[in-house]
Amino acid sequence: MTPHIGEFCRFTKMKKEAALTDVIGSARKAAQEYHLVCVCKDARTVIADPSGLCRINTNGNSGMASAGTGDALFGIICGLLAQGLLPFEAASFGVYLHGEAGDLAAAKCGEHGMLATDLIDSLREVLD
């Protein structure tokens, strides 16, 4: 599950203020309740698994809050799963790669007007 904070709140029926007050606890609770890896995207991205394990990713930028970038993240994570990574590791590494590609894309074209395709193009360079 890779929701931004608004989608997360709709899915879990949590109030946005409560979720933002404790994003880590909220992501952990959702991961445990629904038996899945939860990638809760906000200014920082929280990755939580059902056992309570949690990671926080701090790279990335506001230009990534545009149509299609979440789909790109999901695709990156699925690609890592297909290569044999365990779900929590695939989500953690995928979020990191996604953020690095987003930062590289922003450095090239700026955060304003950045498209998901800019991020995907930059992902190739991050992986090289």
C-alpha cells in the first residue's frame, strides 16, 4: 500500500490531523491491522511492516507531488519484488530510489512543473 497522507486517511478512516501528529504510529497501526507493508507518503515517507519495523525516508521533494509519481513508485517497488527482494526491503529501497530520482529530476528541471516522466528518466541515471 503506497498512499499519500490524504489517501491513507480515507483508507484508514483516520482524521488527517491525527495521522499527521503521529505518522509513524499511524503507518505501523495500518500495517499491523491490514497485514501489509505500508508506505505512507508525506514530506517524509514512512515505511512500516506488520511486525512493527519502520523506516523513514527523507529524500525527495515537493515536485514529486504530481500525477503519476506515485504510480512510478509502485512500479519501482514491484520491480524490486520481482527481483526477489522481500516486501519491506523492496518498499524501503524503492522509496529511496524514487526519492533520489525525484531529487535528480528537480535539479535538472526544477520542482515546479516536474512530471513523472522526468522522475522516470532520472531513475535510469540513479541506477547507473
